Amino acid sequence: MIKMNSNPLRARPTGLILAGGESRRFFGEEKGLVEFHGQPMVAHVARVFDGQVERLLISANRCQHQYQRYADEVIDDQIGESWGPLAGIYTGLCMASTDWLLVATCDQPLLPLDYAARMIDKFDGKAVLMATDLKRDHFLNLLLPTSAVTFLRDYLLNGGRRVQSWLKQVGYKKMEFPPDCLNSINSPAALLRTESERKSAS
């Protein structure tokens, strides 16, 4: 278990958008920069963090110049090579300017505008908070203390790569969101389907 601060959120957390994936299903096109309803997906996610975090970081190993316009700073992995999203979270924890880090991914353009507020309101300082919906858990939608950095570094250096396994080790609680708003759009087919559904609903 991670030792938490007693009053965890007197100040706003640092925000982190994960954009370090290889985008294989998009045939190499940078996923966060793929347009959804006329704007890059990462722009939709960054809007959710606007005014809700002390500072916004984007973890990206490619296209850093393009991502820069959506964050205060773009960072690349400080540990390992192709070690997955936990390497991005580790770097975010190292670079955070506050005691707490709020995480989302670059391919979640339906993320609700009250994402940060709801996570912060639910957080009790006793465990990492993970977002979930009625369909599944979302292991990369997290609110966690920067004190987790030591635990995560040790997990990675010992060969651990799975987010779910690490969360089980450190302990976590869940924050429930409505269905579909946390969905990741990770393929052209998913992009077309989601855009079509949005048009039908409007």
C-alpha cells in the first residue's frame, strides 16, 4: 500500500495525457493527432483538463512538436524502451509539480468535462483512484500520489509491465462513470463508428 497524505487535494493535481503508444491499428498515424469531429483527439482530452489541473503534461515519444500546443510540457519516457504506458506514468510522476497526478489517454475524445472534478471529489487519499463504467475498468484513468513513483520504478525494474497487476499491488478504489464516455478510439473502424453514433444522437 502507498502511504497517502492526509489532505491530498488542497491544491489541484498535475495532469498527464498518455500519448506514447505505437498506433499500430492506425497504421502508424499518430493516434492522438487523428481528427475527431474536426479536431485532434488529444485536443478534446486537453480541453477536459483545462482549468482543472495545476500543469498539464503529455507523455509522447513522437510528434512532440505537434503535441506541444496542447500542454504545458511534452515529456518522453525516462525509463526503459517500449515499456508501455506505465513508463509514461512513471515519467509523469517524476515530472509532476504537485503531490498528485491525474491521468487520461490521448484517444479518449468523449471524456466528460467533469472528469477531473468527479475524480477529485471521489478521492479519499487512502488508495489510488481508477475510473470505471458499467462495461469495464479503465486502468489508465487514474488519480494517484506522486509518492507512488518509488513503487512503480521498482515494479518496472523487476520486469512488471501490466497496469492492472501494479494497481493490485499498491491498492486502488473505483470511480464510476456513465457508459462509453471513457472509451478509447484505437482504430479507424472505431473512429468511424463513434463519429456516426455521435451524429445520430445529435
